[in-house]
Amino acid sequence: MKISTTEDTCVAAGQCVLSAQNVFAQRAEDGKVQLLDDDPPAAEHELVREAADFCPSASVHIDE
């Protein structure tokens, strides 16, 4: 699994962080998504899929 994000479309809702806090964070200055791990271990895959599904701006992208 490879993950990417689009900061330009991120609305700083934080759903990705709530779903997968080991993979995503939010920038302190504007709350936009920060990718902590673009190739997470298998144990995180389901949480990353949830993060992508819950993202209101579709800013989390998964390539499996």
C-alpha cells in the first residue's frame, strides 16, 4: 500500500488523524494533513482505508 495526500484540497477536518494517527498528522499552523508514513505496515491498512473513506475532501489517496 502506498499513500499520498493532496494538501491543496485538504479542509483540515482531521478525520484522517482520528482514523490512523500513526500514518497522518495535522500541521499546527493550518490543520492540513501531514503524511507520516507513505508505506504503512499491514496492521495499519484498514485504518488508512477508513481515513480515505472518511476524508470529506477526498485528499487521501491509496494505491494498492
